[in-house]
Amino acid sequence: MATEKRGKGQPPRLSVRDQTLETLRRRIISLQLPPGEPLSENELSQELGVSRTPVRESLILLREEGLVQVFPQIGSFVSLVDLGRVSEAQFVREAIECASLKDVAVDAAGLAGLREILRDQSGAEASGDVEEFFRLDEDFHRELLRLAGHESAWAAVNSAKAHLDRARRLSLLDTRPISTLIQQHTAVVDALEANNMTDADSSLRLHLRGVFEDVQRIQESTPELFSDGAVRRPTRRSVARLT
């Protein structure tokens, strides 16, 4: 049987299971599938054009990540945002990103790259494109790690923050204006340009910790989206909708 040839550097094609897992994980983190949403293997397999097997296997893996909950006799649901996991992920993120700042190479090219991301973020704000801003926000923080020579640490940050990312997206939808986040990013870059690492560190910590205030406000208005670790058995009709 002939095998498909791939060009140099071309990533291997994902299996159907891995593609399904990636799609469902992205939909959960982006809130397309909101906290509390019931998940039907039949409906998902039809929608994604795959058999039930990769859907079932993906839901098992997402359950291990804490993004899906399965209740016998009731069904599978997108998990609520776990406040404990948000806190843990924030601790990991702050520890890695702030520790790396001391190694940032502050040169003209690096600063220009960060300023370009800030300009693109302003463009996303002007167009009201929250998803594009979120992508650029990830780019900004990853670029800080790259300039510090610690880009490989992004994998550790990324693997820890699924619940945190959902909380951050909720904050973009409901609480902190994007302009505030851009101002905080700009404060970090300004401090780096002035070679004031103390201010850079404090500005970055302030920015990263803002999610806790956001979560507190969101939880007060929509407590049904959050979990404090206690298991609450839903019904198939108890769907948390974002409006």
C-alpha cells in the first residue's frame, strides 16, 4: 500500500480521535460549549461527522482534565469552572512568567515585536473581536517567555490553565474592558523598555491576578457557572447558558 509522503517539517496528521479531542477541548475552553452544557455522544458524532467511538474516547480524556463530568443514569456535561483549578493554574502561570522576566533580553527587536502585538490587540478591540484579542493575549505572554529564553515553559503553563482560560474568557465577556488589559500589557512593555525590572514584575503580577477579581464578580452574578469542588448532580435540563 502506498504511503502518503509529507514535506520536511510538516506535522503529522492528527488521528480522528485527536482531531475530535482538539475540537471539543477548544469549544469548551472558548465557551462555545458553556459550563453545565449537556453532551450527547450521538449529537456530537453527527455534528462532527465521526463515529461515536472517538467522541466517547475524547470525553473520557476531557473528564481526566476536569473539563467534562459524567453522572451515571444522567449523562455527560461540560464541567463547571473549578475555582480550585483556576487558583492552581494562576499560581503556576504567575510563578513561571514572573520568574522568567529577569532573563528577558530587552533589545530593540524584542520591544518592537511586543509593540506590534499591542497594536494588533488595539485593532482587535476596535473591531470587537474578543477571540482574536484572546489569541493575541496568548501571543503576548508567550513572546515574553520567548524573549527570556524560556518559550518551552509555555507548554507547562498551557497544560495547567484550561479552567483558568474559561474564567479569563468569562472576564472578557462580562467584566474587564479589553482596553484595561491592553494598558496593563503596555505597562509591562514600558517598564522593560526603561529596564525597570521591578516595575515590570509588579505590572505583570497585577495583570495576571486581575482574573481573581473578575471571577468574584462573575460568580456573584452567575454562580451556576462555577464549582467550589462540591459535586452537584445535574439533570438533562440544567444547562447553564451564557447571554
